[in-house]
Amino acid sequence: MRKIAKKMLAGIAVTGACLTMFSGFAGAEEEKPTANLTVGAYSHYISRGFELSKDSIVIQPSMTVAYKGFSANVWGNLDTDPYFGTDESNNWNETDMTLKYGWEIDPVIFSAGYTYYAYDASDDTQEVFVTGTLKTFLKPTLSITRDIDHSTAWYISLGISHSIPVKDDITLDLGASAAYLSADDASSYSIPSEPDDAYSNFHDGVVSVGFTIPVVKYITVNPKISYTFALSDDAEEILSKDGKDDSIIFGGVSVSLAF
């Protein structure tokens, strides 16, 4: 419990420091930072195809502050019935802290950053990432992520998305992505049939459909349903380890306050 509390305090400190810094800049240049607070409730916690919750609702709050391309985010996961760890595991089992900078070189929007992952039931880890989105139909986005700490590996994802106006400001949001996972060694990722070999293959695909529903000026509701599935035989094997599923339909709803 103390470990999680320290991580939460660290996350709040990072976000608070960034907010103070951004506010100082804003005062000097008569500009203000933006902020977003989102809380989502979902049927599963799925990360890169891996099933990280089972038969429980997960609550995932997120807070972001941003100014002139720089942003700081704190994200957490609360599992109402933890699937991993021991009987004494905390319901609050993950806190992620991300620092990012975004810029544009027409027609591509870029971002790069760093994420610290603090876990309750496993070792913490760190990642760096870069993404590029082409400003055209379907907004193709390439994301390259590198774990530099506990589970050293590359995760490369290519995704597309499109929003269709439905009524007033309501949109139907469609998305799809496919990813490749390449581990440095077997201690990071391996499949049961080849435990001594580092895992490297096409990994997970995701298709999703949702809605963006503005409620009032600053509040938006986003119901969403997704389907995740393995992209190779090796992926099926690694994703289905320990009784987990390699293909899952999951969904939920989030509420965002942005200003």
C-alpha cells in the first residue's frame, strides 16, 4: 500500500510541478495551459493484446495538463477484483506517468515522450516513444515504443481512424490498428513452446467503434466497444498464457472534463 501511495504522490507531484511551470509561462505570455480530466469504466483492461483483468470492472482515471506542445499525464487503473498478484493485492494496481512533446511538420503531426509504469503486482518499467500522424483521410498513425527498463522490447503499431458526423456535434468514431512486438531476450517476452527464445512477431490487432457525445461546453461522454485479437500463431500462444484469452470483445464508457 505504501508503494502505491508513493507512486501516486510522485505522479501528483510531477503533474503539479508541470502545471505550475505551465501556469508561470502562461502568466508571462498571457496564455493559459489546457487541462483534461477523464474517468472511464470498462469491462476489461487490455494492454497491447494482453488481458490484464478478468471478470471485473476496471476504473481508469486520467489527468493531463498541456501548454505549447508540452504535456504531462497521470493515468491509473483500479480493478474491482484484481486478477494478478496475491489475495492482498491492491485494487489500485497501476499508475503511469507520461511526459510528451508534440510538434508539426506539415503534413505530419509528431510527438515524442517518456512513460514511467508503476505496478503493484510486478516490476516497474520505463518506455520512450515517438509517433507520427499523416494529416489525410483515415489519419494513418505510426507509433514506435521502446521499453528501456524491465521488459526491453520494441512495440511498433500502425493505426487508422475516422470520425463521421451523426447529429449536431455527435460523431461516430471508427478505428483499427495492427502491431509488431520484438523482445530483446526471452526474459522480456517468450512463448511457452519456445521458452528460451525471444519473442518477435506480429502481435495484436484492434478494431473499435464509439461515439463522441458533447453534453455541455466542457463535458464529453465517449461510449466505446473494441475487439482485440492475435495476429500470428506465436501471438495466440503468448496472449493465451495462464488461462487468458487471445481475442476479446470489451467496452465501456468514459466522461471527460476539458478546459
